[in-house]
Amino acid sequence: MSESESGHTGLLEAARQARLRAQAPFSGFKVGAALESPGGIITTGCNIENASYSLTVCAERVALVKALSEGITEFSRIVVVADTDAPTPPCGPCRQLLWEYAGDVEVIIANTRTTLATHHLADLLPLPFDRRLLR
């Protein structure tokens, strides 16, 4: 385990385990996510593919919707795990939903072996569209 992983080992392992439950029969690209509340509650998600692809739900959104549906509304960080050598950050729709519901959370990007990158969501989604613009 690297020094950067020592503070979030449980969260990383939760995301790695969630990845194993991914439903990716078409692409074979399995992703797991683990979203953590400030109180340490971890909610996981995996990607769920659909033959039309447009109805596919990403791991990050699954974790977020599960947490929100259970009444968890504050978040501190999210781990995203894919079996890639390059960092696989959240897609655009995931970034938008995370921004609206989780704010500027820490985003930890890892693969099945190690942490690859750590960012804050504001760095991944500059100039976000949110409720401030609806006034």
C-alpha cells in the first residue's frame, strides 16, 4: 500500500469490491465507486450497462443515488476504480451530479492495484452549472 492510500484503505477496498459486481456484458469495462460521508458511512456503486448504452448508469451515479435514497446528503470523498493503467475520472454527467449533490469533494482515482490520482471535483469540473445560475 502506498503512503497516499494509507488514509483511505477501506474506501479503496469498498470500491474495488463494488467493481466486481459491475454489470458490463457489452464493454467488459467494470467500474466501482465508493462514496464516503463525513461521518464515515460508505455507499458503493458499480456500473450497470444496457444494450443501448445510453441507459447505462455509471458506478459514481449508482453510489450517489443509493446514498441519497438512504438519506445521506453530505459527502467528503469518492473513490473510482477501474482496471486501467491511466486514471479513469468520472464522466461529465457524473461530475455534474456529484457537484450538485456532493460539492467540491475529494475524487480519488485508482485501479485494482494502486491510487493513480487525487483531485478535488472543482478541478475536474471548472465553471459548473448549478443552482446559483438559476436565480
